Amino acid sequence: MSSSLPYSVKDVHYDNAKFRQRSYLKVMTQNLLTGSRKRECLSCSTGKFLVLLLVFGLAYLFLTSTPVHVPNQVAKVSESNEKGEFKINGGINFKNLWRRAPRLPPRLPPDEKGSNTSYHIDPNMLVSESLWISRQQKVKDAFIHAWSGYKRYAMGNDELMPLSQTGTDGLGGLGATIVDALDTAMIMGASDIVSEAGSWVEKHLLDRIKEKGQVNLFETTIRVLGGLLSAYHLRAGEYGKNFENEGPKPAVYLETAKNLADRLLSAFTSSRTSIPLSDVVLQNFSAYAAPGGLSSTSEVSTLQLEFNYLSTVSGDPKYSVAAMKVLEHMKSLPKVEGLVPIYISPDTGDFIGETIRLGSRGDSYYEYLLKVWIQKGMRENNNFTYLHDMYDEAMKGVKHLLVRKSVPNGLVFVGELPYGSNAAFSPKMDHLVCFLPGTLALGATKGMSRDEAMRESLLSFDDLENLKLAEDLAKTCFEMYEVTSTGLAPEIAYFHTEEYSEQGLGGGNKKSKYIDDIIIKSLDRHNLLRPETVESLFVLYRITGNPKYRAWGWQIFEAFERHTKVSSGGYTSLDDVTSIPPRRRDKMETFFLGETLKYLYLLFGDSSAIPLDKYVFNSEAHPLPIEGNAPMK
């Protein structure tokens, strides 16, 4: 077991804006005037002589020496200088000695000083916000390009195969890309796509729901039901004013969502316990267990945001009641320091097996503990406080049992316990785990900015520790991109530790400081255009205001543009991120439009858009409103 993380309050809150350059004269004068012995020294003749000597000595030094590294004009940073390197021009003359010393660019926190990473300070610290507006437009252009390929070759199918220029139905045939992308188009103001996607939903989706066969409860809930509900909310609210003539009225999205949810409820009603079955036949309202009879822990516990909101807007509590029974039941089950196995039985209601991880089949269980509590208003002593208690206990368990540091350079990562807490630790971390930095940050401040939360005295030491861990893990997630030849992360990485090492399995970027820390096995080198890292960068930027998260997001976006863009339309998954050119997989996942590009767009935009203290994002990045805005004190 790892010991507690060596964090303290001084490590957690570092205000780099407090650093100012001061002249040597100011430093010496202040020391002279504030010294504890100034009166005693000045009262004697020797002291007076020393003071005069000091003054004349300083004057001589300033008049005869050439100062170094003091700019006399603001550094100009071009957009092409993406690594954040500063180029300072100009020298200093006698006249400049009497000017006020200019403010230096903000510095990195102490734990990042002296780092040999490929980034320093993002250039946007010295340029206007217009740069990020132009970059946000480039993300919107990418979204339009992705949609154009889907519309041309796969309209009505679940997903686009951009290289084959055809569509595929791997998610039940409900046009998942259309519904997943709809609220992204609304947020971006892409009116043509709002019209095209909305019109398809109005004309075809209800018939598809009534006619289609088996779908996965979890995937259909987060992508289709969540997408419909978010589109309903945005269309009925402020965003809808921009699309009064595009697509259907909000009621169409709500009625379609209710019809779909009524059929999905059969997964709950067909189960012997509070744990729903994994698959639903929409046509005949029947449900079936997955092969082997088990459900994934994350899947059954990642339905509540959507069903709760549907009950709120429809006035029918049946959706929320069914979904919340799952979490209420899980509250009573035994856990390992708040952590749970990745399988659960709908027959017995018990967890099955001992595998504990925050990657696949485990991830969003922890995410929704926090987010459902936030959705319900974050109030103390209400019926949902147990969710925050479960989340808090689980994060303590994560820090105690799963957090380690790599060697030789100390990247903080979250590993797995494949055979339970009493067996060997595995230094394996799925890219899916990169949701955790954003969740930790959100849990710390409840969607407020860090500075605001600290002014209001809302942050406990655990909150500050979690926020520091969030920033450390976000760095690790970014380095999973930076370490590869393509600049894109693998699906899975292993970390070199004192107990575990494999040679010859690096990411290919020999310039990376962490080339010896991160291990990428041959079967794990694919990239599916996943959103988890940019999701966390978005949340951390909103909460900390640190522009390095924007810089990292831009670097990731550029890598997507270089290696995954298909000229005929769309973007494609990759087989191997460690080779140039990378082999391509011929698949554009729906979450690339629904999540990845949405989070990048919001990261580069104004923080008033979809504010985190008023919205909670479901596991597919569909924003749903928070019922109350009073943070827990």
C-alpha cells in the first residue's frame, strides 16, 4: 500500500500572479530600512561610513555594469511559438534604470520549476483572447468537417467509416452520431447542422425506436437519451433563441426521450433486484442479461443523471425512482475503502469478483456518485448526501490503494488491483481513467473557480489535496500524448515502477522526458479519438484558470488534425500512435463529435458558456441543468 500523498496546503494553492520583478536597489533599500539593527547601526560613525560606502558602491555598479535579462519592451509571441518559449528583444540603457521594472511573465508553480518537459508557459499568457477565439473556430471547423463526412456517407447510421466511405450500426441503429452531435452543434452555433440533425430526429428517430431490436441500456442512455434531453433543454432555453427556425420544437425531443425511456425501463422491471439487466429489445419492451449474466458496475450506475432529469421535466417520478434504486442498493454493499469490483449480478444484487479499477467497467460509477449529488443541489442533510459520502470515501481509497509514482521521473498515476486489495498491484492505466482529474477538481470546488471557493472558505484540506492530485494526474494524461510519435495517447499505458519494468516499449518520442516512465504494449497502441483527457483539461481550466491546460488541449487538437483527419470527410481512429505515419482503423466514434470536440470548443471559449456551477455533464458530455446552486458548506 502506498502512503498518503505528500501534499500540503502551500503546495496546493500557488498564486503565480504574485510574482513581480523588483530592482536590486529596491531590495537593498528595503533591507536597509527594515533591518532590525538599523537604528543601532546608524547611530555610530562606523555605521554611517558603511552606509555611505554601500550607496556609492551600488551607484558605481549600476553605472558601469550591463544588466542581463531585464526586458525594456513586452515580448512578442507569435502563434507559431506553440511551446511557450519567450523571445525577449532589446537591451537596457542609462535612462531605463529609472523606469519602473516591468512585470515578468507568470511563472510555473514550484513543483514544475526546472522541469524538462516539452512545455513551459503557454503563449496565450502574453497574447489577446482573440487567439483563442480563432482556435475555437478551428475546432468548430473540425466539427463541421466531421459532420460533412458522416452526412455524405452514413446519415442515419450509428457511425461513419470514413476510409470506406460508408456507415455502420454498432449501437442499435438509432442514428447515434446524429443525436450525440446535436447539442454540440447547438453550443457551437452550427445552425445548418442543428437543422439537419433536428429534422432527422423529428422524421425518423421515433420510428427507429419502435422498430429496432436489441440495444445496450448504458450506451443508449448516455448517448441517445442524454443527447435528446440536453437538446431539449438547450432548445427550450437561451440557446434555442438562436435556432427558432432550425429543427423541431423542444417538445419533439422530450416526447422522443420519454418514448425511448419507457422502453429502457424494462431493464429495471425485468430484473429480480434493483440492478437492471444490460440489454433491452426496444420493439417489444423486453430485457436480457449480458452473456455470462453479469452487468458492469459502471453501466448500471451511469443512468441516474438522465433518468432524474427526465422525471423533472416530464413530471413523472418513475424514471428517477428506478434509476436511483441502483445507487441506494449499492450504498449497502461491502466495499474496499469505498472502492468496488467492476461486475455486479442483477440476479443477486451482489458485486462479483475482486477486480478494482477506474478504467473500463469501473470508471463512471465514481463519476456519477459525485455528479448525481451535484445535480440534486449539493445540499447538506438531504436524501442524497450519502452519494457525496460514498464519493469521498472512494477518493480516499483511490489515494491510499491505487495512486503511485513512476520511475525515474515521478509521474503520478492510478493503477489497478486485478485480484483485489490483498494481491499484486498493476501499474496499468487506461486512457479512460483520465476522466478522474476533472472529476476530482469538480468535487473539490463544486464547479466554482478555485479562487472563489477559497474566498468563500469552502475548501477543506481534502478538497485541496484532491485538487492537487487532479493537476498531477492531468499532467500524466497529457504526457501519455506527448510521449508518442504522433502526439496522441494510446488506449492503455503501463508505468515503470520499482517493481515493474519492460524494455523497448516506449512511445516513440525520444525528446519526451518521460520516455522511460511510460510503457506502451503493442496491443494497446490504438487511439479511438477519446475525450477523457480534454474533458479534464476543460474542467481544470475552468476551475484553476491556468492557461497551460488550454495549451495542452491545443497541442492535442493539432495532433488530431495532423493524423486522424480524412480529406473526404470525417476523422478516423488509429491502430498505432507510436509510428509515423500511423495505421488507420476506419472508424469515427460518435463521442468524437459528442464529447471530444465539444470539450475542446468549450476549453478555448468563454467560461460563461455552460458554467460548471449551473450544469453537470453526463458521461457522454451532454450538459444537464443542476437543480439547485447552493454549494455544501
